[in-house]
Amino acid sequence: MLSLVLVGLPGSGKSTVGRSLARRLNLPFNDSDHAIEQRLGCSIREFFEREGESRFRDLEQQVLTELVTGDPRVLATGGGAVLREANRTLLRGAGHVLYLRSSPDELWRRLRHDTQRPLLQVSDPQARLREMYAQRDPLYRETAHFVVETGRPSVPTLVNMVIMQLELAGVLPVS
């Protein structure tokens, strides 16, 4: 089996769903943002403020390349991983990419109290989410093999939806 890669906007559930999916499929789980923070020894937000987005994206590309090399796994990517064409190509070739699609309003409902996401530390984070969605939705769709509408189902329901899609596509054996 190839790796499963989750893409989507911040707050779409990539890490939470990814962790549960990995447990269900008995695969290792990696979160690229967590791996980047471990390497940096500081938060992405701090690095972003100090070094800027371009330097962050360079490091992100390097870490993604390392994480998709090797044994199958479930990988949750950072929300902006698809901004670079090289990453889109890398992720699409590394496994089965699942786009966890959430509307900007749904994401705002989940993230309105979050102070850790650097791109949302602006005067109008709801408008920023809409801009990010408009810019990134086509890139997520270009990268993904599967689109999963997240809406409001529970994490176990989302995991079941993902597994069902993968079974129907012949990626996983039907359980």
C-alpha cells in the first residue's frame, strides 16, 4: 500500500483525522508541521515571524520530501504545502492524496479562538480564510485523488467515510 496524504486548509481536521486513520489502518502517522517544529526547536509561528514565509516554505518542502520517502504512512500536511508546484507533484506521486474540504465559514467556526496559526493572525481572520480558500481550493483539488467533504461529522464518521472511499476505489481491501 502507498502512503495516505491529507491536504486541506488550516482547521480542516488533517491531524485529527490522520491520527485516527493511521490507528485504524495500523500505519505510522506523521504531521509535517510537527516534524518542522521539532527540527526548528520553536513554533512555526515564531519561525514565520523571524524568517518569513519563503524560508518556511523551503524548509517545509525539505521535510515533506523526507517524510514521503520510505514506508507507507498517513501524513498530515500543513495547509499551505500545496502552494509550491514541487510539493503538489511530490505529494501526488507519494501516495493517495485526500483533500479534507471545509467551507471557510465552517473553518471559522472551528478556528475563531486559535492564536497559533500564523496566517490567521490578522485583523479579519474570517476574510483571510475566504481568501485562502479561493487561492488554495483549486490547488488542493489538483493534488488530490479524493475529496472528502468534512462538514460537521464526527472524526470517527469522517474516518469511516475516508476508508469507504478508499475501499470503493480499490486502494484498500474491503473489510
